Amino acid sequence: MKRLNKKLVSLFIALMVTLSMAGVGAAAGYKDDYNAKVKQNNATIGVIAGVINYVCPRLVPDSTNICKPKDPVGSAVGVQKYMEKNWDREEDDIEDAEMPAGLKNKTAALQFWDAVEQFKLHYGYRATAKKLAGQGNWEEAFLNEEMAFQYLVKCASRGIFSKKLVDGE
């Protein structure tokens, strides 16, 4: 019996070592996954910036000076503010708001507005991911960066749809 117990203890220890080593490998995998997702998100933001720079001048009059190619996020927020001039947030959805007369394409602008709303939602997840990565919690960091990606994809989808509308597609 004593010999069987030693064998079981040895097997248990071997199993625990194996599982703990698998955990180390998984943690390293999540770190790699996190870093890859950060790169992917940064590249996605670059694409989104290009779409903003393309669509912005096709939505608002040049005289507004809203569209600034070096500040696509500022341009996007500027378009939103321009659209929201006559919007009573408590009474209506943006779709029901009276749009400024100079708005060039209301349907495209509404898609663009929604794209910006989706983009805003990614910030919190990226901030949390960065904090968790700093703590070495790679799995949760990766999962938060992945959530950010989901909002970036929604933003890109709406932005591309807006681009197609301003192009008459």
C-alpha cells in the first residue's frame, strides 16, 4: 500500500507540474495573442482613419473646416457635432433630428455618425487591456483587446457603408 501511495503521489506531482507548465505556456500564448491583437487593432484604426479622411469632405461643406486629414478622430467628432446642432437628445433619435442644410448626404452621414459611436466604445476596452497587460494578466488583456476589436470592426463596417453611400453605390 505504501508503494502504491508513493506511486500515486509521484503521478500527482507529475500531473501538477505538467498542468502548471501548460499554464505557463498558455500565459505566454496569451501574451503573444495580446501583442498580435494590439497590432491588428492599430492597423484597423489606420484603415478607419483613411475612411474618415475620404468621407468627411463628402459630408460637410468645406466652409465648416471640420475635416482635418491629420486629425481624423477630431474630424469624425466634428461631423457628429455638426449633425447634432439641431438635435434634442431627450426627444428624438439622431435619425429624427433636423440636419443642417449643408449636410451633403443624410443617409451616409447617419451611417458615419453610428461608426463614430462604435469607435468611441473601443477606448475603454483598450485602456483596460493595457492596464491588465501591465499587470501581466495576459488572458484578460487579450480578451479586452479583442472586445475593442469588435467595436473597431463595427466602426469600419459602418464607415465603409457610409463611403459607399457618398460614392452613390
